[in-house]
Amino acid sequence: MKRLLVVVVIMLAVTAVSSAQLAFRGIGGAIGFVSVSFNGGSSTESMSGFLIAAHADLGEFAKDFVFYPDVEYFSTSKSIGGGTWKVSDFAINANAH
């Protein structure tokens, strides 16, 4: 059964790619606001900051199925109880619309 499923998925992928019109069509950017909360012992702390992102329109992967990969970055820090806490995130995503 697993082999059949793998064969079907491969056939669908090959069919989709063979009709694909992948091509670089443009880039864009975004900014956002992120709030992070965590339990710092007896109290809950929260930190916030801005997120920056960039994405690219790489065209149609299949009929009416557009591929938009993006990269996001977020970083913030806060002094808590004599120490500095830092939270950061870097993400590479593959989005489809």
C-alpha cells in the first residue's frame, strides 16, 4: 500500500511539474509585529518587536497553483532580573497559493 501511495505521489508531481510555468515574476517584502510570552519563574514575561520578511513570486507550479517562497527574521531582547534575554527566529518557508 505504501509503495502504491509513493508511486501515485511521484506521478502527480511529475504531471504537475511537466505543465508548470515556473519563472521569476517579482519580489516583495513585509513587516510585522511579534509578541512573545514566556514563564520566567514566578512571573510571566513578554517581549515584542518587529519582523521583516521578503518573498518571491516564482510562477505557476501547476494550473492555478502559484509558488511563493519567503524568508522571515525576528529578533528582540529584554533585561530581566539583571540578565538579558534574547529571542530570535529565522524561517525559510515554501508557500503555495
